[in-house]
Amino acid sequence: MEKWVALFYEEIKDFYSFYVLLLNIAIGLFCLLIDSKTLKKKKLRKEAKICRGLGWSYIVGGTLLYIILKIF
């Protein structure tokens, strides 16, 4: 199992570039700025809240993953 985890880590490290980070941030900003406001206008408050949470998750999670993969 240890070999499998190391292989998986190397694959993610090779795939996750600066452009993927920018894509994650763009998706997060879209969720925060555009999609959540559209949902609020349609009176879908719970869905707007979930969308904002997912937007922040994309931004913070993508950035942290990039930093962790570049350090280790």
C-alpha cells in the first residue's frame, strides 16, 4: 500500500501545476461572485450558502494543495 500512495502522490505532483491553481481560483471566484448572487436572486438561500462555501473551498484548498506539493 505504501508504494501505491507514493505513486499517487507523484502523479498528483506532476499534474498540479500553476495553471491548475489558477483554474481552481477562477472556479472559486465564479462561485463566490457570480453563482451565489444568481442563486440569491432566485431566492435559493441555502444553495447560495453552499455555493459560497464551495467557492472558498476551491480557493483555499487549491492554494494549500499547491503550496504543499511545491514544498514536499
